[in-house]
Amino acid sequence: MSNTHSISFRIVVLLWTCSLLSGACQRKSQVEDPGVWKKISLDFKRIDPDGLAGPSGGKVAVHYEFCLPMDEKYWKKVQKIDKTAQKNAGSAGRIGCRKDQWLIIGSTHQSNYLRVLYELASQPYIEKIQETFWE
């Protein structure tokens, strides 16, 4: 094999190897599990794309609640997923958190609220998410 052909062959092999490696390193999109949505009890039909509900001129955010095990690592994960999340230690909420859980309240009035809810419900330590009714 001539020197020119040898260099060309090496370049082709190098490019082929790089293309294989770059394909392996690309993040594959996760398939959404439809069962996750069963953990969420909200009437999505009444919530608009901005996460608001109610008549025009009187729209309000919809709040939701869930119980979170009293563990800072879980709380930090929830805060990364949901920027509206508020921890309410010592309250059971309507959802009925146990003494070893924190009541967490969030809001649909945020960008990509559906994705936020899905990501929250995907966490194995979050059993259910339901609407908060202020009284």
C-alpha cells in the first residue's frame, strides 16, 4: 500500500470511529411512561397553556400538593424540577402527609408546567399529586 493510500485509509478509519463514538454519546430521548400521569389528579382541561384557570380577566394559578419523605436529597431534587415548590413542614395538607413526610405545594403558573408535573410524578418517592384547595 502506498504512503498516500495508507494515510487516506487511516483518516477514513478515524472519521468512522469518531462518528460511532459521537452517536453513542448522544442522549437518547426517554420514552414517556403513560402510567406516571395516573399519579396526578388535576383537571387539565380547565388549565390553559400558561398554567392558569378560570374566566378571562380572572385567571388564577392552580396549586398542587404532594408528600415528600423528610430527606434533604429528595427536597433538593424537587427544587431542581419545580422552581415553585414550597415546603410546609408540620402540615399534612388535604393529601394527608404522614409525620415522616413534608407537604410540598407547587403551582402550574410556570413554563412547561406539564413537564414539571410529569418529572415530579416520575420520582418513585412521590406517590400522588393532587390539587390544593385553599379554604
